[in-house]
Amino acid sequence: MKRGTKSILFGVHQFLLHPLFVLQAWIIIYRSVPTLAEFMAILTHDLGYLGMPNMDGAEGSSHPARSAAFWRGKFGDFGNEVADIIIGHSRFHAAANRLPLSKLFQPDKLSTALYPRWLYLLLGNLSGEIKEYMHHYSKGLYTGVTAEGQSQTQWLIEIQGHLALMGLKGEDYHLVADQMQRSENEGNNGRT
Ligand SMILES: [Fe+2]
Ligand SMILES: [Fe+2]
């Protein structure tokens, strides 16, 4: 089974759990419940990982476009609205394609900080995706964060701190702006 499929079925993007944490984060950030279009975006924004052999490689990094394609042009204005919210949830994808971040970006980031650590570690190891993430961090893919030589728990504590601030402050958090600038320059595609 491909890693992207594992992530959706029993990994950190589990198709019910992840949207629940994103919904909780949405309410924390915006202090209101999402509209129907926003809710549909919350529910389906990562389903583009299905069938992908990696999370942050060339294939997995295109997941926002794949998730959005399900809605685009199929359900009238409503479908296009959902697609726009989905396509802007990834800062890498948005920057590389000169698109604005959508309202989903911040809750998606904060959601990762809301996972209990034991649960994230369990799911991340079941799907194997945590090794890919830690590898990318150790190679400096993410501006301002390195994870070389850290245990999984140390790494998770560090990134949950960053993701909580990204979620609460959005582009006002310096790492978001720095990373977007870098992605725009490099033309990176798709990572969240
Ligand atoms: Fe995503
Ligand atoms: Fe997500």
C-alpha cells in the first residue's frame, strides 16, 4: 500500500481524525463554525494523498491540486469555492503557484499541534510517514527548523511548537513568511 494511502487510512491524515482536529483548530482560531463550503474543504483537503508514494516528494506534494480537482468545475460556484479553499491550504503550494493562502491554512497547521503526542507518534509510525518528515527536517527543507539527531518525541515537541504559532499567527509568524519566500524563489511545489 502506498504511503499516502496509509496516511489517509491510519496515519496522521486519517480521514476522520485529521478533519476533526482541523475543525477544532478552526473554531479556536476564528471563534465561529465553518460554512458548508469550508466544512467540505476541511473534510476533503488531504484526500489527494490517496495513492501517492510519498508525502512531501514530487507526487505527494501535489496533493492540494489533486484534492481541489475533485471539486473544481463539477458543483458550480459551490464546488469552485471549496476548491479555492483547498488549494490555498498549503503554504508551499500557494507560494510556488503565486496563490494566496486560504482560510484553511492556519487551522490545518494548528491541528497538528492539537494531536496528543502519543497519538501522532502512533499514527506516524503506523504509516511510516514520520520517518519521511524527520528526514526532510534533518535536511533543512523547512526554514528555521532542523531535527538532526533528535528523538521522535523531541522532534514532535519542537514542530508542534512551531505549528501552533503558525496556526495562531499565520503569516505574522516569521517562519511562514520566510518559508513562503523561499518556496517562491525555488518554485517548490505542494508541501504543507
Ligand atoms: Fe495538506
Ligand atoms: Fe491537512
